[in-house]
Amino acid sequence: MTDSAAQIAKVALVGDHSPNVVSHTRVPLLLDALATRDRLVLDAYWIPSRDAEAEDAVRGFDAVWVVPGSPYRSEAGVLSAIRTAREEGIPFLGTCGGFQHALLEFARNVCGLTHVAHAENDPGADDFLIEPLACSLADHEDTVLLEPDSLAHALFGVERTVERYSCHYGPSGHLDTLRAHGLRFCGRDTAGAVRMAELPGHPFFLASLFQPELYGDGSRPHPMVRGLARAAVEHAARRSTGQPV
């Protein structure tokens, strides 16, 4: 068996880095905690959304993490990175804006809903997949109920969790179509609104409207972040031994 502690996984942080986004400032703390507490070593590279437009922007990475901070400077770049991770089996985590764009990418490229839009990016569109929330979740905590036998449930080890948000937009229409094409909505709030999604059959594809980066004080990685790190290290181990990834 390969010693995962000996592997260093290369992770793409896709988003427009800003010292004013709290989740961004938490990432270095989380990387340190993963290395010291879990022996999961991630070599992280920030990829601005415009740079992510390049076809090979995230190829060669062991994980792709689309971080909060929308509206991104390039919707196209973020969607391209998500599509590469989805199609090429690269472990993927999307948080807040990353969750919204993961659903948008799946709707357009898997479901054929080519005209659906994100209201924050295209407020004049006729058909929104992501639209303003009835009640803003900015700086809000709420309960998330996890689906049994899901990746999310396996990572958390509980049936419900309280998570922190910082967003004004969420998914609304076409959710039945996304589900019919294979996307699983694995976490909902107590009113039934979708808050998490995953892609069965993919090595690791998980997204949440809440921000796991805001969990605690940053000294203990959130289960989703730890799950991504483990998947990334496993991906790196397979690459190093020439196994299919």
C-alpha cells in the first residue's frame, strides 16, 4: 500500500484571491492544519478565474477547489475548471459560489440547459438556475440535513449539521432535471431547500452553498475539506504509481 503521508497533492484553488474575503484568508490555516493534524500535504496554487479559461488550466492537478468570492471575474473560466474536474475525474470541491457554478456547469453541459443563468452574473436573463434567495444567508448559520448513504453523510458521520453561510443566491428551477441526469442533492435545510450536491460515480465531487472554510477558527479542517484532501492525496498516489486516475 502506498504511504499517503509521503504524497504531496497538487491542488488548484480557483477564484479571485482577495484579503477581504474571510474564506480566502482561512485557506492557509486549513492547509497547515491538514498537514500537521492529518498528515495530508497539499501544494496549493491560486488560479484566477480569467486564467482558468485556458483549456489546460487545471489539468495535472490532484484536486480542484472552487472557492467563495463571486461574482468571479470570469464565469467562463470557473465553469471550464469545473467541467475539466468533472469530466476527467479530478477530485472537486465547490463552496458557496463554487456550488452555484457547479450546478450551472452541470445544467448547461450535461442537461443541455444551455440558456440557464446565474442572476448575479446575468440579471437580465430569462431563465435563472441560480437566483436571489428569498432570505439572504449572508453571515447566517443554519441546519443542513444530510441524505443517508451519501458521500456527504459519510464524511460528516451525522444526519444534521449547523453550517455558516455568506451568500445571497441559491438554486431554484430545473432541479428535477439536474437530478434526472445524475446529480444528487445530498443536503437540504429544514425547509427542504437544496444546500449540497454531489456526483455519484465520480472519485470525489462535492459542493455546498455554505462555506466550510468558516468552520471553527481554522485550526480544525471541516470534514468536507479533509475529504477533499484525502481524495487529492489518493489521486496523487495513483499518478505516482502510474495507475489510472
